[in-house]
Amino acid sequence: MTPFNTITGLSIPLIENLKQLEYTSMTPIQEQTIPLLLEGKDIIAQAKTGSGKTASFGIPLIDKIKTTSYKPQALILCPTRELADQVAKELRRLARYKENLKILILCGGTPMRPQIASLQRGAHILVGTPGRVQDHLSRETIELQEIATLVLDEADRMLDMGFYDEIKKIISNLPSQRQSMLFSATFPSDIQKLSKEILQTPTMIKIDAQHAKMTIKEVAYEVEASEKMHSLLTVLKSHTPSTALIFCNMKVDTIAVTDFLRSKDFLALDLQGDLDQRERNEALLQFANGSIRVLVATDVASRGIDVKDISLVINYDLPHGSEIYTHRIGRTARAGSQGEAITLYTPRQKEKLLEMSEQIQLKSLSSLSFDRKFSMPSEYNTLCIDGGKKNKIRAGDILGALSKNIGIAGEQIGKIDIFEFQSYVAIDKKSIHKAFDGLKKGKVKGKKLRVWWLD
């Protein structure tokens, strides 16, 4: 793999920051896109989540931002708030070397007024969802006249979610002279149409799906439809994963599978279209911080999941096509790590399954030995604190309140996530009541803040 310092055109401070972040060498998508973007070319990149695509567009984008001007210079559109949060978080890490660079998130599910106030103070990079960015345009609270870079991240899912018109309206308000990038896991006809309308002589980049598959062990088990849930349980008790992401085709099945697993002491949550934004955000957050060990999701609802070390992906239902199959199983092999993916199929689906993958191994459930006592409870609960970045709350403030003020041992404090208006912390269940009572009665950074825990 090629090291970053071999690329002509990247600044020395950026290279040094990448070293500190332990970005030693480029992933395939970075190796192919960064040189082209530094030349100012438009690109279409077909790559899955977890391939390193945020850094592939973020590194050249950040390096050319002029911090002396506080009018937005780059706009990144994402399908969901979760993905926008993840993109912004990664860009902030990449931009640590560049003083006074401001990145602003514009998404639904949060109040407009604070976003308007932040826009009035100025920002260099805007990361948002099409619906909320369009809302700001209609209210004339956003200026896009100096946007030099446009990024459409997971463009196929934005179109799946019905954002085509919003995207076109937003782009009509951008300068015609700009650099544009379109990233998509799949490349259906509507993406081809959109790319022709917004890109100028783009270079097409397609990361070989087989490259990703080589790091994933793919196994399929033939099951009877009437015994599917019990077959799923057998697979979990045999493979004994630390975490599992289970895909269903319909939301009604995500709920049914989740209820079944919870009845068997497998701590699961469903992620599907009927959830509101808060419920969706909190389900993803609890899965990422270990409070939930099994997530049962539909394809559209699962977009934006960027959780490291998912030990097992299970296709409870056969996906509708090979591209969706590749995208699903890629969740368990982030940026080249090893992973395992299992598919359940009925006898009538065998031919369709084999068309999706040349790597898959067909095995019998009867060949599995399993631990009857195995289950997947969680050691953690998540506390929500009614204060975040806008309240100047940092992870260190919460850690200090829990450890120094309340006396919670460091090893009993899990992942801390800070958002604009709220913060979340995973706490060992043995200490959850002590932590909850202490935060409720005490203060964080000298502020009295409301606190509750997630179910």
C-alpha cells in the first residue's frame, strides 16, 4: 500500500497530522481518488462504507480551505444525520492541524435557530442532509455562492429516500465553476442520470468488490422458512459473536426477530423506517458503545452505520441483488479487517444465492455444534446528559464528573459521545445507579444538567 507522504501536493502539516492519527498508508479508494482530486477533477467513486472514502475526499478538501474567509467553501450532502455526524467527526480529526477551520452540521431532528446562529457566525465546511439544507435555502439563512467543492456521499441512498428534487434545487444554487464528487455503493440508472447533470467530464473509479470480499468469510446455511428464527438462534449460539448485525428485507420482520431474540436473552434492537430520528440515533449509538449487542435492520435504515469490529453479519433474508449483498457483508470488514458473514436461504433460493457470490460456502446447520447456554446480554447501559457541544461540554468533563466527583472507576466507564445538544456515556450496569444518581444530583463542568438512561 502507498504511504500518504508520496503524494505530490499535500501540505507538510497535513502529512504530519496523518502520521499522528496513524494514517500510515492509503486504502484503495484513497490511492485512486486523492491524486485526481488534487488536480481539481470531478469524480464518481463506487465504494462501500468503511473503505476510507471520507478521508479520500476530506484530505484534499481540507488542505485547500482558506480559513481567512468564513463563507462556506465546501458542501457535503449525506442521506442521514448519523452519517453526517460521522463525516463531520472524521473531518475534524483530519483538520486538527489547520487552526480556526469550522465545520458545521446541518441536519433535521435538531432545532433550526442554533443552526441559523452558527451560519451567521460563519463556517468553512457544511455537512448536512438535503432536506435541512433546502430548508435553510428556502429561509435564506445560508450562503452558497462561494462553494468550491460539492460532495454527494452515499448518493444512491439519498435518491432511494426521495431526495432527488432537493439535491437538484441545492445544486442550482451553487456556482457552476466548482469541483464535484459523487460517492455511491451502487450505480443504478438514476445515479447515472444525476452524475451527468451535475459533474463535468468525471473520472469513474470503481473499487473491486472482490478486494473487499477476500477479507470476509462467507457461509450460507439452508433452512426451512418455518424454522428460520430457530435456525438464526442456532447460528448465533454456534458462532458466539461479540456483536451481530442482522439484515431483514421488511420492517415487520426486524421487529419480530428482535422480539424473538430478546425473549432468548439476546439484547437486540430493531432499526427500521418507522423509528423517528431520535430513536434511530439512539439505537445506532447504543450498538456502537456496546449497550446493545445485536442490531436487526433493514437496508435503508442501516445506512450510516459505521461501527468498528462488528464480528458477525447475518442475512436473515436474502438481499435483492448482488450489490446489496456486497454492501451488507462489507459491514463486518472495515477498511480491510477480517470479518464473517452468514446467509440463511431456503431451498428455492439456492440458485439466486450462488449468483450473488463466488466466495460463499454452502454448509448444513446439522454440522454446527453450539453452546446451549450462550446468550448476548450487555454489560452496559447508556446515560443521556442534556448538554453537548453547544454547552461547551467535552468528554473529559463527563469523565471527570463520573470518576472524580462520583467515584466511578475508569474501567466501568465506556464510550462517551458528544453531540450538539446532548451527550451519551456507556456505564457498566454494576455502577449505573450510582452514576445516574450522582449525575442527577451533581454537576458537569459546573452546570446542573438533566440526565436519564436509555431503555
